[in-house]
Amino acid sequence: MLETIGGSGHRVVPYLDAWPSQPGAAPARHLAAFIPDWMVSTEARDQFWVDVDRWLRGPHPCTLLTAACMDASDPSVIEELGNAEDSLAAYRSWRESEQTESLP
């Protein structure tokens, strides 16, 4: 859905900002599914990419995943969210190293 919005020329920032405010495990599980897809399918560095990258490196995704993981009781959901936290940490680390390497 985000790609469709971004592809239509609209900014995704309002949708990203609303994501963590949704109650329950569903938003966190959608994020858990989104992160690996983002990591393997992103090559264009257009406005959509900039917006999502900035959001993923901000505080909201970690907060959403951590809170949902702490509230979950199903071991498979806990594992899914934990894997997403690990993937997000890897993405953030990669982006940080990428930015460090591009410094003069």
C-alpha cells in the first residue's frame, strides 16, 4: 500500500506517522513483514525511499515492535516480532555504515 501511495506521487509520511498509533499486534506484524521486503527490494532513492528510510531509522518502528513483542503471548508472534527487531537493527546499522563510508 505504501508503494502505491508513493508511486502515485503522494508523500507517505502521514501514513508512516499514523502507523505506531494503531492499537494491537496487527500493525507491528505488518511492520515485521514490511521490513525484510524493504531491505531486499529498495534500490531507487526517490522521495518515497527517503521518507521510509528516515522513518525506519527513527524511534517509532522500534517502539512499535518492542511494545507488541512485550504484549504478545503467542511464541510464534514473539519470534516474528523479535526477528523484525533484529532485521531493523541490521538495516539501521547498514545505513549508518553506508553514511559513514560516504563521508570525505
